[in-house]
Amino acid sequence: HNQARFAELVDTFYDTNASFANPRKQFHGREELLNYFQGAGDFAKLTLSPTEIWVKPGVTATELDFTAEARQAIPNFVTGPLEAGQTARIKMAATYRMKGSLNVQALVFWGQESN
């Protein structure tokens, strides 16, 4: 994700029919998920930094620090409008339901939002 190799990310880690949801959107299947990641990457340099990871059979959960550095103005960013060059930081949590080594369901949540 941090290297913006979204096609490789989706093909390597997500099941063909995977679902992905965050507080604003839901996606089904690799194509929708790839389009979402690529679109977000077009507007901002995105960095995910895991701070905690828990692994149980069939489930993985992680706490993350998410940073988005706007490449251009983003009027509807989740923390509020961002100007080009401005950075937003968000604490996130995600759970992944697994089938073997592939994500079949990803749920992403975020808390305190700040620019």
C-alpha cells in the first residue's frame, strides 16, 4: 500500500470476491477495491503504519496510523478539506476475515481525525 502498487496488493492479498468497507464506502470484488485504492492514491500519498497486529485462525486485526499527504486539493477528505501539500493523520483499526492467506472481508474503522 505504501508503495502505491495497488494492483499487486489486491491480487496478492484479497480474494476474488472480497468485500471491503469503511465508514463511508463499501466495495465488492477485486476490481472495485483496486479502483478505490488507485483513486485514493491519485489524490494523496498514503502511508499506513501498523502499531499493533493480532492474528487468530481465520481473522487478523490491526491498529494503524494512517497519513495522507494531499497531492492536490481534496475538498471532501474524511478529516475535512485538504489543500495541496497538507497532511492528515488518522488512527485506524481494521479486521480481516481470512480464507487461507487471502482477505475475504475487510472492515476498516477510524477514530480521532485531525489535519
